Amino acid sequence: MTKPAKKFFEPLAIGAPQPYREIPVKLERMIHFFPPHIEKMRARVPDMISQVDVILGNLEDAIPADMKEEARAGFIEVAKNNNFGTTSLWTRVNCLNSPWFLDDVQQIVAEAGDKLDVLMLPKVEGPWDIHYVDQLLAQLEAKHGVKKPIMIHAILETALGVEQVSEIAAASPRMHGMSLGPADLAASRGMKTTRVGGGHPSYGVLSDATEDGAVRTHYQQDLWHFTVAKMVDACQSNGIKAFYGPFGDFSDDAACEAQFRNAFLLGCVGAWSLHPKQIDIAKKVFSPDIDEAKFALRIIEAMPDGTGAVMIDGKMQDDATWKQAKVIVDLAKQVAEKDPELAKAYGL
Ligand code: GLV
Ligand code: MG
């Protein structure tokens, strides 16, 4: 039996804050990673806060095993010593079967629980992982008097996790969303690529052979299309957000932009930025295109109550296209609140 509806939103510990009924509306075009064990990187955080939508202290992969405690302490220091304003503060903790997970969560909630918006949980395999962290967070929130619930963001990066993606998305009101982790997922699935996201030159289809034996064109295909679409459906149907994760080739900004844009068009709201130059790529890609936003505004204006049918520039509009337009206009409004230049460009 699944949990009864009336019990779903009950706090899991006496004194823990009420879970959110809906995740707070926030612009989250990029989740910018920093390594908190490096002092120089911690020193850059105050500047980064105004440039990004989400700032995340990474404690998991890419942090050397002998620096895990420094990274945790560095993250707590950053959390305590900064005012984050409208920028969200996240951490990626170590995975559940690691020797560091329990101390990560216990110490961070104890010392910075009121500052932390979202806990990113790697290598989630099923709803059982979320249930455990849900209960643990509630106990720690209660113990330390944390006022607002800390949300959970799962990384979708194991074959079993992809099998269980809908159950993970539905596991708790604490779920914020999910990111695709193409590196771990490739390994877990036995995919034969050493790349972190993006395409692969050998994955594609050949055009048909012709009688004259002309050279056949190889069309590269998107390795991640199926998984991103599956993740978006699981997230949207559960009222949570889907993100593309890391793009590892910092020398290929065009490919990064293409990967981010595919995710955006398929329904993702943001991606990770692992290098400062990916912040601007994410801003560009995950803010609605100006012409598309202006056209969407015209649809909304032409159909004030969202019903009926009208023609705009020879294109048929009805209740369904009104909803499509609303997705874009709602996002443009969120972007406009943060970015006066884009607000002007959108005409908002
Ligand atoms: C991210 O964590 C990945 O494994 O791609
Ligand atoms: Mg990973």
C-alpha cells in the first residue's frame, strides 16, 4: 500500500517543519558547483551569489577522499558567512553507502540547516533511498529547530534509478527535482563512452545506400534523448523539476549549448555549471528566446480567457497552444524579475 493521502504531508518527526505542498517558485537556470575545500574557491562565493540562480557546495565526486571533511567544513563556513538573497544554497552530499554521508547530513543540518534550501542526493536507486533521507532530515530538522523544510534533489545516474524514476519522483513531498548524471549513468549502464554528456561520434544512423555507391552520410544522434524525456515525464507528472546535469568538455562551448538546449526544449528548467563560462551558456539557453516569448505573449493577449481559436501570423491558436504559450510567458516573467535587460527585451 502507498502512504494514505492524508498522511503524505505530515511532518515525519515531531517538531519538524511542515513539508511544502508545492515547491517554491524559483528561477533555477543553472546549479553552479564550487569545491568548498579550496579556500580560493570559497573566497569567490560572495561574487558568484549575484551571478547565479543556485550555488552548490560539492562534497561528492571530484572531492578527494582525504579532503571530504575539509569540504564539509568549508561548505558550512560559506553557508554561515554569506547572505544568499534570492539565490538558492544547495549542497551535493556523498552517496548513501559512503563513509561520509551521515556526518555530511548531521553536521550540515546542525550548523547550517536554516540556510540550506536543497540537498542533492547522488546515485539514487529507488524510493527507499528518498524515504530514508526524508525521515533523517525530519529528525534533524526537529532536533535543531530548522524552520523551513530542506528539499531533496535526486541525481538520476544509475540504471536502477532510471527504472525507478517515477517512484523516486513521487516518493516524498520533500522532492524538489532531479538531474541527469550522464557520467555515472553511462558507467552504470555499461555505455561505451568516456565523455561527460553530449553526443558520441559513433552513435548515429547511416543514410540509405544508393545504387551509384555514393558516400553515405552518418547522422549523429542524441545519446540522452530517451532518458531526459523519461525523467521530464516523471518530474512534471509529480510537480517537481527536471534538470540536465554536467557537461564535461570545457573546450567545446557549442556542444555544451546544444546539450543544454535539447534539455530545455524537452522540458528541463536548468543544468549544472561546472565552469564559470557555463553560467552564461545556461542563462542564455534556459531563458526563453526573445522572439518566442514575444509570440507567446501575443497568444495570451489574443485569448484572454484561454479558450476558443484565433489565427496569429497564419498559425492556429487554441486552448492547447495557449497553455504552451503560458509555459513560456511564466518563465519569461520569472527571468524578467531577475534580469532587467531581458525584461525590456521581452516587453514585460
Ligand atoms: C554526475 O554526477 C554524473 O555522474 O554525471
Ligand atoms: Mg555522478
